[in-house]
Amino acid sequence: MAAFFVGQRVRIKNAERDARRFIGSECRIVGQEQFVEADYWVTDLIDPTDGLAWMQDKRNASDVFEPILPEGMQPARWEDCAWKPQGQEVTA
């Protein structure tokens, strides 16, 4: 289960039938809303049909959102690194 936060970039990986057109869209979590039934993440993705922002129930956000890692946080291999240790064995 991924931990999400305000300011995070995410990709929509799953949606209900009436919102499938947004699958693959990238957006940013811009806030939180609390309603009686649940807490929601609010994104900057606006639905053109009703002008409302995409909101996602926090309880199943990891089923719908895929985190987009900043470029500096992408996994790297030792072969890609500019600095390599000299005379030491490196294990990953």
C-alpha cells in the first residue's frame, strides 16, 4: 500500500466505468476533503463534463493512483553511477 501526500504527482491506473477515459492521466494531489462517510484526496485533474476536481477515497487510493517518482528518486544501477568505489566490493 503506497503512502500518498499533498503535492505528490500520481497517474490514474484504475477508474470506475464512467471515468475510464482518465486512466493514464497524470495529476497532482492538491488537498484533502473530509466528509461524513470518508476522507478524500483532491487532485488538480478537472472533469470537463462537470468542471469538478477528481476526488479519491483515501481507503482505496492505492488501487487507483500510481505514484510518479521524481526524476532524482528513480532507481539506478551501479553501471549508471558516475562515482564507483575503488577496491571495494559493492553488493546491492
